[in-house]
Amino acid sequence: MYRRLAMVLMLGGVAASPQFAVAQTADGSDKVQIERVIETFRAAIVNKDETAFLRLFLKEDITWTGVTTDASIERLYANRPKPEMERPFKFFSSSPRKFISFVVTDKEKIDETVSNIRIDSDGDVGQVWFDYNFVRGSYKENWGKESWQMVRTSDGWKIAGVVWSQELNPTPPPAAGLQ
């Protein structure tokens, strides 16, 4: 009796241990649907389509936060136009609407390319992680890692939060008209 109880307790402890937890990955249909959201996100930027872009989000006031690398912060601070200027902030927050408004009103072609996409989902919530390059005209302004929190709604997968790192290009953009 005690042996059986000890065995049950031991197996229960092993099963509950975090080191034995296995992440579930998105099944085929979830993965395809989430990949479609990723491509719609990118296409809306390229096509400057504010309506399509904003439809991708769970609500308007999601977390939308960028973190600038230490090396980029140091370059910005070293090259400040006025010595009395404060050190730039490491992170900043905005919103999907402000971002797509910038994209739509900018005269330059804008693209965000993605690679090394990783998707994890249990069918109701999902995590997307990828490398990105943000290109304005022919100039790669910044790059880094981007992470999305997603939820599956009755209207399909929606982005509930976006967080990214950004390394700013240390090479200045070409002079206007030379792009």
C-alpha cells in the first residue's frame, strides 16, 4: 500500500515538474492561419493599407513596445546635436494605429521583411517570434527580433500584443534623391 502511494506521489511530482513540461506547437491549420496573419501584416505595410492592418488586432490599445539596443542608444547619445540633450530612452510605446499612420503618410516605400518565423500555439493562444528588417525606401533603418501574443477569436487569430528589439542602422541613410 505504502509503495503504491509513494509511486503515485513520485509520478505526480514528476508530471507536475516544470522541467518536464512540453510546449505544444501549432497544428497545421493554426499554423497556416497564423502565417496568413503574418503575411497580411507585412502586405498591409507594403500596400499602406490602414484598414487591413488594423483588422489584425484584438483591440486598438494593445501593448506595442519597442526596445532599442544598447549599442544604438550609445550611438544616438554620442551623435546628439546638442550636448545638453538627455540620453535617449531604451524603450518606447506606441500603438498599431500610430505606426500604420506613419507608414501610410510616408512618401517612401516601406517594407518589413521577416525570417526565422517560430509559431507556438495550443489552439486558443499563440506566440509568434521572428527576425525582422524594417526598410524605408532602399535603406534598412532597423532590424531585430519581434514577438507577438495572439488569441483565436470567432473572427480568427488576432494580435494581442507586439514587442520588438531594434538595432538602428549605424550607417546614415543616403541623401535625399540618391536612393
